[in-house]
Amino acid sequence: MKKRNLVLKSTKSEERHPEVDTTQAQEERVVEGCKKQIYVLLKFYKKLYSLLEQVFKRRLWGWDPPSENTGLLYLRLCGAIENKLKMLEQDFNYLVKTGRLWLDARFKAINEPDVNIFGDMKRMKWLPFEKIVNVGPVDWQRSGRHTCSAFLEKIRKLWESFKKERKKISSISDTDDLKLLEMVKNTISHYKQVSKERMALLRDEKKSSIRKRIDAPSKFPTPPNTTWKMVSIQFVSDRSVRVMVGLVDKTYTFEEMGFKDNRKVDSPDKQWEVLRCLAKNRGELSKQKGTAIQYGEKRVQGIRKKLRTFMGIEDDPFFPYGRVWCYRTKFSIEDKSCDE
């Protein structure tokens, strides 16, 4: 038996009748309505999948659960999908009764709707969750995503069976459907924007944390009850020193000791220069050597603070200035960089 060609004509949902009508015009209107419902169903279910992905992505990161409005929007979208499925079932039943569609795939004409795919869809679970407010991301990953993916693939296959006439359906005419799709689209866009901003903030916080760890001065593993008299510091290069206390012997750069100049890239500060000057003069800066007035108390004060932090020794690393009339270290310091 030769099948009739499908012809697209506009229709309204209230014009379809479940009872058998053998007129060609009625059949074509039902086929047209069927195509539109599948197109709208595909759009709705894609948005449902995208909405759930955004909701549970946020939950996975430990962010806010979906709002009450999002939960109500989800239920409204599910209700619209259920309504489209019922209308499709009416259309397919009508077309099967009139002989327009064949349940047996051997008699299915090319480019005509595949009623067997719709039969599979009716037997499938399409609703992932009754509500999403109290559902966690683990439930979505274990079952919800698979349910949505499988059903969405079936809808796509059903839509592909209209491939010949596919380009003729390019828009949704129902105002309520358009409003619902726009609401879901705006909600998804909002979630994406908020997620993007929060991810950017997390990246900035992570970079800041890493930067702080890198810039934070190291600390020497000073043995208990260590005094400054037991400490020995030797410059081994312009940028690094060797620190020794008993059997503990380690080498550090100016950055690791906290003498980095934050105003320049990879450069020591002025206090490091004073420390090296102390090393060249074996721990002493005095007027006779022309350095005490030049550097002053302020820079020596900075060296005091940084060495106390680095070594973990609370005592002052310098002898009182008034006693010896010069800046003299309690620890041993010398410059060995010229010897190498």
C-alpha cells in the first residue's frame, strides 16, 4: 500500500480530535501539530537538562542550594513536558488508527514519523526527580543525568524522523511556551554568571594564597635554647648566605630570609645591603668605617626584626649602640663570596 506524502499545514491544539477522522486535511493537521509538539518538547527537555546541570554544579562546589523559585520553575517545566507528551500520545494514537502511521517498522515510509521510537519513549522514565530542593549532586551524577540523557536522545531521534520537513518548523508560536522557555533561559544564564564570578574569585584567592606562600619568609630550624653567640652567617654570593648553628647548616637566599624589595622584581632591599656591609666588616658598622651615619638606625632596626623572625630568637641580635658606639652583631657574620 502506497503511503501519502506528509504536507505541513498550521493547526491549533484545540482542533485535534482523538476519534478517527479519515479526511486527509484532518490527518495533515494532526501530523503538523505532532511535529510542532516534538519540536517544543525537544526545546523544553534541553532546557530541563541544562537547568539541572547548573543547579547541581553549584551544589557540587558547596554553594547555595536551589532557591524556592528555581524549584517551582523546575516543577512548572516538568508539567509542561508532561503535557506535551500527553498531546503527542493523542496525536500518534490518532495517526495509527487512521493508518497514517504503522506500528510495524517494515512498513514505515522514509521521512515519516517513527511511531516505534515514541513507543520506546512512553516506556522510559523521563522525570529525574519529583523535586530538586532536597536532592544532592551525587543523586544527579548517579541516576538523574543518565535519565535525562537517555530520554533526550530519544526525543532527538524522533525529531530526526521528520528530517525532510525539519527546516519548516523554526519557531514556537505559543505565547505561554515562549514565556516559560525565556524564564528558564534567564535562570540558567543567571546561574552561569554567578558561577563564573565565584570561580574567578576562587582563582584569585588561590593565586593570592600561593603568592603569599611563595613570598612568605622561610624560618631557620633553630635548635632550642640557641643564643645569638651560637649563630654564624656567611655570605656565599651576592644573593645568598650560609647559616650555621651547631650541626644545622643551611643556605638561604635574600627572598627566603625576607629581604626582598617589593618595589622591584627579584631584587634585595637596602637592609640586605647593610647586612652585607656588616659581613664585610665582620659584624661591625662604626663612624670610623664611614657606615654608621650613612645607614642609620632605621635600616638596622629592620635587620633586627627580620633576623629575629627568621631565627626565632627573641633576644636583640645587636649589642646596645651606646655601649660600644657602633652597630656590632652578637652573632658571627662574614663575607665569603670573594673567596669562591
